[in-house]
Amino acid sequence: MDVIAAIATGTAPTAIGIVRVSGEGCFSLCDAVFRPANGRSFSEQDARKMVFGEMLDTQGRCIDRGLAVRFPGPHSYTGEDSAEFYCHGSPVVLRELLSALEPDDQSPICASTPTPTATARKKASTI
């Protein structure tokens, strides 16, 4: 399955924006775009616990500071590894974070919501 990433809070400016990432290999992508303040890599963080840090662009520059959390599969919304980033809700910040999550050596990430994957794995319902 491909990595899926999407802005979960819509495209209008908001106080807090959320970007969700899901799929095999998503934690290694998150390692590249999130620098936790505690010095441990994102993939080494405790599951289901928020951690403060910096969100980085493809050049390693800070886009924003905020929180991130990882959800190892199968005990996640989609049933596979997933993560969420909580940052300022500026559309520019959210687009930059999505852009940074796009792997250089692969086709672009699927800019879709994780809900179809969760529904297919019977982790969520569209009703």
C-alpha cells in the first residue's frame, strides 16, 4: 500500500491544522520532516503520545513548531502505521508540510484522506 497524506482540517485558515499520514513506511518519512525536541527520532517515540518538535521542509529548515504522534498498526485508525502532525493552521504551513512528506525517489504521495483505507480494513464506517 502506498503512503497516504492529507490535510485533515480542510483548506481554510484555522488556529490548528492537522496533517495525517498513513501507510507502510510512513514513520521513515516522518523522521525526515519532524525533529522532536527530546532528541529521539520520530519513529523511536512512544506510541500514542504527543511529542513537541519542529516540522521541517525538504531542505531541513523549520516550517513550524508543533506536536506529532505516531500510531503503529494494526492498532490505528487505518489499521496500518499512521501519524498525525498538529501545527499552525495556515494553508501555507500545511501545504509545505505535505510537500515535505513527498518522497524524492518515489511517485508523489496520494493526497487522499486515510478514511477509505480505514473503511476497507473495517476500522471505520462511512455511515
